Amino acid sequence: MEFKCTLCGAEFYKKRNLHVHLSRIHGVKSDNKNFESDFVCVYCKKHFASKKSLSTHVGKIHHVVRANILCQEEKCEESFPTLCDFRAHLCTFHELKGIENCEKLKFEKYSDFQQWLAEEENNTNVKFFVNSKKKNENHVYTSFWCNLSGSYKPKVESRKRQLKAQGTMKMGFHCTAAIFVKDFVSHVEVSYYKGHYKHEKSLCHVPLPEVEKELIAGKLLQGVAEKNILQDIRQSLDTSFGRKHLTSRKDLLNIKRDFGIMLPSRGSIIQDDEMSVCAWVDKMKIEKDNPVLFYKRQDDAHPTIQNKDFMLVLMTHFQKSIFYRLGADRICVDSTHSISNYNFELVTVLVIDEYEEASEPSNKKILKQKRFYSVKKPYSNKKIKLSKPNSAEIEIKKNVLLKKEMLHSSNTNPDHCYSK
């Protein structure tokens, strides 16, 4: 719905903006008493244009402050509007020592404070984020909170991707550690509360420092290979272990994205995973030995598969020959899930070789996780369990099996089925 000015024809999406326009441009004082919005005071039924205006009104006029910081101690249901009140409660009623200790610091410039903050985060394995920033008459007030404070809120409600293996960094409640900064023209005053509350300082939830990102970005621009960058980082490990030593290829990909570095890599064809898989499948169609047996994208119509499902079936030429040769007796199916950020299942088909071991029909190593030490008893449905062979016998059997497979793969025609 649009609101149009009757004097100049200007259009506005909000009625309040129209009233402001009439007052400032045309000098017309419109009646705004009937103005309605989604933010209504529960005490006086007055309407406000924003949530911040409503909170300010409730605090100043009705003297009611929202208390959203909850105490996590056992059998305590108290809530507080500020971290200062929360710290005082923990020290007074729960006798937690060190929570309320404050360190006063002073710097000449704000850049000096930023340098100190980077060193403190690196030394203590924590990260602080800007919670609020307010400009006063003679200084700028900024509050920094621990990055583990708060609850996780996905940007998209219908999230298709799962959380990371280490989980979200947010604890679901508030940490007491904070930094309050007053930036004056002549100097900077800092109040630092070091005490953290109910969490460990874990490196997996700390982002890579900006200094390290810039160094890695410089190496990427120089053309240094990713594996060489990761190898140099691992070799730089000495007595102190920091966040940079956990740098992964995913971190390098994020650095490329943040710094706008577009270099050819041996990874995905396209940054978007779905488009990357689709482009790879189209590329395989023109290949001589196409391993793709079946492919269905999400939201594509299929008579028996749901639209939201994704399916990709692969089998190489060598896997096909192994399947024909060993698949006449027994076939095993292994299904796993939660092995990536997507909620998809990985299903692997295995066959039993001559030594009663499960072998994946591929030209790679035999799967050690899937072994069956049992044989069928003649004229009976029962199975006789055999003792597990030692490591020397297993190695001999593997060498014999690999030699047979290599000899057979060079002479086997996969279009003919082999049965025992």
C-alpha cells in the first residue's frame, strides 16, 4: 500500500513518512494521532515507528527496563537488564569470585586500542564483537561482548544446510566478559572485564585473526599453492598453539571470497555447490567412460522420487566389472549420513570377495571396516563363525586378491555377467 501526497504527488510506503514530508516540505501539520504501527506500548497504547523508539519510551516514561539476561545457576530464575547487574548478582548471591574484576586501560589513539585488542584475543583464544555503539557529546561509546554470548538465529528460516560439526558458537545465554570503550578526541578510555561465565576458551569457535587473513591473502595473490600455504602454517608450530594452526582449505576459500581473489583451483567448478555438481554431471556426459548412472536435482519432478530429494548414482568402468564378477553371491549396502553440511545420505554398494571380505567395487583399497568372517554351511541356513585371521594372513590374502583383480581387469569384458 502506498501513500501519495496531494500537494506534489510524491509517494511513500509508510503513512508516517507522508506526515513527515507534509510537515517539512509543505509546512502542513497533519493529524498523526490515528497513526498505527506494529510497535504499540502495552501501558498507554501509543504507537511507535520502530522497536527502538518503543523501548526508549517504555524505559523513560513507564520506568520499565527489559531484562533479557538470565542467570544460569541452578534453581535461579533471576533476569537482569545489564551485564553490570548480572555480575553483581553472581558475586553477591552465588559467590563467584573474579567475575566483577575490572581492568582500566588508557590509549592515546583508537588504533592503539585495536592493536591491543587483537593481541589480547590472540593470547586468550577469545573473540569480542561490537554489541552497541553510541555517539555522545564529547566521546563515542562502544561496547564489546564475548562472541559466545547470545543464541543462534539462522538467516534463513528454512535452512537446508546443517550446522558445522563443532556446532554453533553461541551458548544460548550471556557471558560476563565485556569491553567498554570511550573514544574521546584526545585519548581512549577502556574498561575490561576479563571473567568469562560458564564456557571454555575453545579455538574451534574463534575466527581467524585479520592479520593472518591478510598474510594468507598476500600469498594467494602471489600464486602460492594452497597446499604449500597450509604446509607452512603447520611447520610454523612451536611451543604456542593458536587459531592459525587450525587453518583449513575452507578458511582459504573464505579468504578468497572476502578479498575478491578469483584464482583457478582444483576444487569445485562453481562456488555454489548445487551448480557445481550440475556442471560436473554435464561435463561427464561427453566423456567416454561416464560414471553417472542417474542424476536428479532438487525440485525436479520425478514419478517415484519426491521433489525435495536429491539423488546422484555413480559407478566407474572398473566398479562395474567387479560388480559383475563378485555380485552374483551376496550384495551389501552401507548407508551413512551427517558426513557433510548437507542432510543427505551416502549409500555404498559392496560385494563379497573370495576370502569372505567385503570389497567396494572400485579400483581403490579394500574397505577394512566391512569384513564378514562367515561361510554358508551346505544344506543348512545356519552360519559357521570363523576366527579372525591375524595381520600377516590378511596381508597375504590382500596381495593375492589385488594381483587377481589387476589380471582379471585387463581381460574381463564388463558386458558379460560372471556368476559362481
